[in-house]
Amino acid sequence: MKWFKHDSNALHDAKIEKLIMKYGIEGYGMYFACVEMIAEKLSAENMSFELEHDAELLAHKFKIDSKRTEEIMKCCVALNLFQYSEESNKIFCQALSRRVDNTTAQNPQFKTLIESMKTQKLETNLSNLKLLQETCSIGEERRVEKKREEKPPLRPVKPLEVKKEYAEGVLLTDTQFWKLATTYGEPMAKKLVDTLSSAKQAKGYKYKSDYHAILSWVVEKCKAEPLAERKTKGWKCPHCGETNTHNDSRCMKCRKDRDDPVEEDK
């Protein structure tokens, strides 16, 4: 059959609208593509309204996943857009019988076929109702599963750490003090805390975070103190006896390193 009647308002048919609601234009396109394939084979010699292609062939033809193809076809059957024949294990399009061209419609064999299809209509509709319930159930399960996958996992809630007074006026959590001890050593960490405590008591400093105050200036101050003490004390060169007040290990007078072995007098 070269052509068949296609209503211009088919897009607004309730069954078609339900198909589009579930599968979008993909479902709409597959339905009418299958109708066209059935109509193409229909002739006076071939009075079968059955679709020769199964879900696997349709999936290959339309480049769609076979499971989704099968689901769309089941939905078409459930909505009574297609009907299912248990004898041939194929689907057929009963509505196409009302849309054939005049030449095919006048064929006596075709008229007999139409009458037999009408008697099967009630039985087919009951079968389609069962398929509709199954399809809706599958669709709902997929929707819930997809929604569960899209929902982002809950972020773990970190336990709130309580700050303790490690020195007078200095509040730190155990984790913060552990970080200082790990980075600078425990003796230095205690010195950092004591230094901040002294500054807060003497000058009335107040901070939102004592830990960040330590990182911002206390560390630099405590690291600079040993260097300043060393420069003040100085060191006596074992080679020439010169007193050096700088931090360099090389003597300013004899230019020898203080760690070099001292030559004995001959």
C-alpha cells in the first residue's frame, strides 16, 4: 500500500499524548514509523496488519537501546495503539484497517479480515489493559530509581569540636594543637601558645580564632627569637680569637670557619 490516511490532529489524540508524556518525540516517531512499515507491506496479496520487525530489529533500525525499544512497544500495546497476537507472537495495528486506500478497502478478503478483527477487539483490549498495568509499574519503578540516582548523597556531618584553654586566654581544639605540634614539634607548639597568651594578657589582644592568630604572626615571631639571641651572644673564633656578632659561621677576621679543625702551633 503506497499511502494511508493520517489525521492532521493525531498529535492531540489522548493515546498519543500519553505516549509522548512517557517517551517524548522518540515514542511518537517510533509509533508512526512502525505504522508506515506495516502499511508498506499491506496489499491485496498480503492482508496482514502485523509488524514483521521485533524489538531487536527495531532497536538496530532506529539506533535505540533494545530494552527501551521493547518498553515503548509494550506501552503502545497497552495504550491500544497496537494490538498483540498470542498466536503469531507479533503486534499488529487494528486502526490501520480504517485508513487504507480505496483499492485495498474494496478487496473481499480484506473485508473478511476486518470483520474477524472486530470480534477479537474486546479480548485484545482486556489483554492490553493487563499490559498497561505492567508497563505503568515498570515506568514508575524506573522513575523512582532515576530520582534516587539523581539525588546527591548527604554530606557527612563533622562532629563539633570543643575548644580548650591550652594557656591563659588561648582557646584551641585538640585538632588545632595537634596540627601545630605535628608541624613545628610539641615544644615549639607550647611556646607558640604561651607567646600568644602573654601578648593577649599584656596588650589585650582579642581574636576570633587563636589558632589563625598563631599562624599569622606568632610563628614568625618565635622563629625569629633564637636568631636574635644568637646574634646578640656572638661567638669567639677558635682560630684567631676574634669575637663575631653575626650569624655567619665564617670569621670576619681570619675568614676561617669556626667548625674547621684548629691548627696546632709548630
